[in-house]
Amino acid sequence: MEVEAATLIGDGLKYAGAGLACTGMGGAAVGVGHVVGNYLSGALRNPSAAAGQTATMFIGIAFSEALGIFSFLVALLLMFAV
């Protein structure tokens, strides 16, 4: 049985789109590094205020990771739902 060229192209584009959507996970990793790096920079400059900013750091990490998980979800939707 011969597979149509349009089906092969459509499948290839689906996987390419899923791969591009996964780049958001790399952006989330960069975001976490940026948040933690800025926290450490501020904590080393003013150690007495570091304890008050720990919760803010964890909120920033959580938001960044949530965007990474969202991009992973979009990639899965592109691969299996379309």
C-alpha cells in the first residue's frame, strides 16, 4: 500500500511543530536560572534581607516551571490530538 505524500508531509510538520513547542521548556530552564541567579546576587549583597525574599524566589521558579510544563503540554497536544 502506498502512503500519500500529503500524509507524510503532514506528519512531518506535526512533529516539527511539536519540537518547536518543546523549546519553551528550554526557556523555562533559562528562566529558573535567571531567577535563582538574581536571588543569589541580591542575597550576597544584602544577606540580612535574603530570608525575606526566599518566598518570592520560589514563586518565580514556580511560574517559570509552569510555563515549561505548558509548552510540553502544547507539544503533546500537537503530536497526539491533531
